[in-house]
Amino acid sequence: MTQPVTLTLNAGSSSLKFSLYDITGAPVQLAIGNVENIGRQPRLKASLGDGMPRVERELSPSEASDHPSTLKTVLTLLREHFPKAHAAVVGHRVVHGGPRFSEPMAVTDEVMAELRTLSPFAPIHQPHNLAGIEAARAAFPDALQVACFDTAFHRHHPKANDVFALPREYYDKGIRRYGFHGLSYEYVSGELKRIAPLLHAGRVVVAHLGNGASMCGILDGRSVASTMGFTALDGLPMGTRCGQVDPGVIFYMVQQEGRTIDEVRDIFYNKSGLLGLSGISNDMRVLESAGVPEANEAVDYFVFRIRRELGGLAAALGGLDALVFCGGIGENSRKIRRRICDGMDWIGIELDHDRNDSGAQVISTDFSRARIMVIATNEEIVIARAAKRLLSEQAGAGA
Ligand code: ADP
């Protein structure tokens, strides 16, 4: 007997994250892992089910020279461990759905063609996401491929948060505030609905603080405003991305320093943020324990920008009922959570230091007007649920 599963894929420039879900009923995770450094010195890390030792090993260059060969290696591994698994559907994380895609889509040739036209909007991510879809289509020619977009959650935000004050023609050309991390916000918002439905119906700010970082103001489960804009560069400083800067800086670098646009892009995406400001690391754990002024300054700026955006998002929502932390830093760094929340009682949040230190889910005091929570995000399960739903809809349509 076969076991119905969905494979989820998140293809980056030199990485492939994957997970496998049993979709007999509500999706249950069977395996999760990633391959990093594809094409250079590839390395595989995977958890392959309860009680199984974690796999961590170097791959030979030929096992992961590009996305198709990496997918083949991953599939061989998964087939060894789950010989009965049958993937009728593969779900993909796609960074950009453009103005049109506001929900997960079954991938057809026409959808692929439209997604390719969006590559200039996300040149660092989109082509790799699409390479992952192509590789999966070749590996599973009979499976349904489902694209889930990081922009989709924000697609219905108000017009005032969709525009830049540029000549109108640019809006029509698609130069808009899209917002990203939508799969994470969808998961966290859904969890809040399950745990605390009244809060979910209110004014919520979610802070997704990982290597990539953004914040989103959510009203009754719908995105109202977010810190990321046209690309995933805007807003908060991140591991290596700058976050908000005055666009005049770009003119200065090009005109006065003679840099090429590719050099500027490399600085903004890969050499800025926590890494650029500290000159030490993009990793919050390293910076928290470094104990040198440059590391402290980088962390100070990170915290300052989050507090500033919290004020802005609360204004966009007309108040605040809950602040939820997620992402590697949001879920794990009690120091950063404390630094963000302390002294913000004017906005209605009061952190309970003991609860914060103990890793509780609710970390505000009983007297805090707005609740402060930590919810571990899970983008994979959002993709797995969408994949299962579209598979069922297609089966229903075919019946
Ligand atoms: P990505 O955006 O790549 O998915 P993650 O959500 O995994 O990133 O977050 C990675 C960040 O989380 C890193 O800066 C890492 O240092 C930070 N982090 C993870 N655990 C801790 C911890 N215990 N304390 C402080 N920072 C942490």
C-alpha cells in the first residue's frame, strides 16, 4: 500500500530546503532538511522521522551541482527512508506572486510564464524558486505542482500601503509595496486564531525576526501594513540586508564612488545589516556574546528599528491588542525580546521577565493591556496544507 505524501521545496540561490508530509489526514511532518552550498561544497542536513538519527554529511559536487541534481539526491534519500511514500503533489515556496496571485496556485505552463516575468522584481530569489519548480516537474511529471507565494498574504492591504509616491505609471508597471514573509504570517495568524480567537480578531503586530526580518500589522487576520516593500530589502535591518535606507545613498555610491549597480546590490543584500554594522557576524548569537562596541551598536540599531516600526504599525492598526514574536531571533532570544518590550508600556505592552526567561508562550504580565506572545513559525506546513487542499480540489473537479 502506498502512503500519500506531499513534498515541500524552498529553493534558494545555493540552497534547497525540503520537507515531507503525510497527507492521509491533516498534514503530519515526516522529514525535514536542507542542502546548502549547492555547486560549491554542498552539505546535507536532515531529520528523517521520529527516532532516526539526524543525517549530516558533505555531498560530492556531482550530487548537488545544481537544483536538478540536488533534488535527485534528496529524492533518493527520501525514497530510502520512506519507500511507500507517493508524492501526488509538490508544494513550492515562491517569493513573488506579483499583483495577481493572492493565493496558492496550481502550476501550469501559463502560470510559469507569468512567474518568470516577475523575476526582475526578485532577481536574487525568484529564478531559483522557479528552477526548483522546473526540477520537480521533471522529477514528478505526473504530480500536481503548487506555488505558494510570500507576497500573497499582503495582497489585499489598503491602497495607501500599496503605493510609493512615484509617478503613477510606476504603480501600473507593478512597482508596489508587496510585503514578504507571508507564509510565516499566515501560519502565526492561524495559530493565534486557534489559541486566542478574540486576539486574532483584533489588532496584532507579528515580528518575524530571523536572518530575514520583517514586521506585519494584522487586523482580524488580514495584513494592513508591513515593513517590507517592493523587495525583501526594505524595513528592518537583517543578517546581511540593510533594511530601510535613503535611496539617495545609491546615487552617492554610483555617482561619487563610481560603483556599479551590481556592486551596490551586493553591498545592500550581502554586506550590510547586522554583518555590515558590526563588521563581525550576521548571526545574532555571535553578536550577543561578542561584548565589543561594534557588535553592541549593530544590536542597538536592530532593536531601535523594531521599536520604531512597532509604533508605526500600531498607528496603522489604530492600536495594539497583541505583539507576537517568531523567527530564529524572535523565538529564541529572550534578551532581544526584553530590549524591544522594556519601556514600551505607553503602547500597552508590559513584559513579564520571568515568563520571558522561562520560554513561555505568553510573556506579558497579567496587567498588560496588549498580550505579548511567542509562536514558533512553520512555513512548511502552510505549503503542505495548500498543496493538500489544491490536490483535493483538483480530484473533486475531476470526479
Ligand atoms: P532564516 O531567516 O534564515 O530562516 P532563522 O529564522 O533561522 O533564519 O533565524 C536565524 C537567526 O536566529 C540568527 O541570527 C541566529 O543567531 C538567531 N538565533 C537562533 N537561536 C538564537 C538564540 N538562542 N539566541 C539569539 N539568537 C538566536
